[in-house]
Amino acid sequence: ASETATNADEDGNGDAEPYPADADIPLASSDGGVVGFGAPIVQNGTDFGAGNEEFVLNVLDAEADGPAVAFDNGHGQFYDSGSFSQFLAYAEENGYETTATVDLADELSDVDAAIITSPSEAFTDEELDTLSSFVDGGGALLLFDQSDFGNFDATGNLNEIADAIGLGFRFNDDQVVDSDNNGGRFFIPAPG
């Protein structure tokens, strides 16, 4: 995020880690074929003129070894594949083959990349093992959280995935805000 951004425990339940005033606040992070996004930046209604769709497409291009992408709809996501239909259509226009599934573990052997958005239902140990094997075998994984507003995030479930895979980053149960550098509203921070 920009230098003018801060983060807040928007739901007020004390579960966000504050960043020091002089620290960079990451909006996305990458580790070994897994990319984590702090928000669902390409959900329907997003202003594609800002370039978010191109950024996520570039991430797929960089991380996926092929065109097959599975989108997880099996863990109670608020932002399911229907909420990402504009981006998924854009990805298909650019050579990707996307499939929505309620049984991601069964699909992983047939795809090059997987997308998981804010799972409100935890993954089982078996599913976590399958995700870990998928990433270890070269599969790309895109993880999207959502902001802490109203405690609608699924940060804990995403961090269980991060733990199972052994990622060098974790998701923060916060909301990044920026009154000076934003996409029209303080809670839509612009990259710095």
C-alpha cells in the first residue's frame, strides 16, 4: 500500500496485527507458486480500468504451468466463482480454461492452478494435505481474503492453508485504509 495507508481492526475484536507507522503494508504476497491477495480485487463490479484484472492475469501467467484453473466453491465462500465471473471470462478470453467446483481436492490432479476466496468453512486435514501436495508438485494457488469489516473475513481458514503449505506469509485480520491515496473511497487503498 501507499506510505499514507494504515491498517485497522475494523470489526474491533482485537484480532488484527497493527503495522508500525513506518512499515510497508503488503496488499499481495507470493511464496513458491502461492500468491495471497488481501482483498478480492477482481470480483464483479470492480473497475477493470484500474488494471486489477491484468495484474491477476499476470500472476496466473507467471505461476501456472498450463491453462486449467479450478475455482473452489465448496467452502462457503461469499465471493464464489459467480462473484468472479467477469474475471474468469477475461481469463478464458486470454487462454485459460476455468472450472468451478465444490470438491477442489478431486479437481487438483487435473488443473494447473486453483483459486480459493475467503473460505468461511475450514478445509479438512485431508484437503490441506492435498493442497500441499498440489503446490509441492508445481501447482499454482491464488488465495483471496476480504477485509475485516463486519468480521466477514475468513483469515483463520486461509492461515490454516498457509500453515499446511508452509508459506512464508500469513493473512492479517484487518482492513487497510488510506484517506489520501485510494480508488475513490478510503477503504480502497491504492498501491504505493
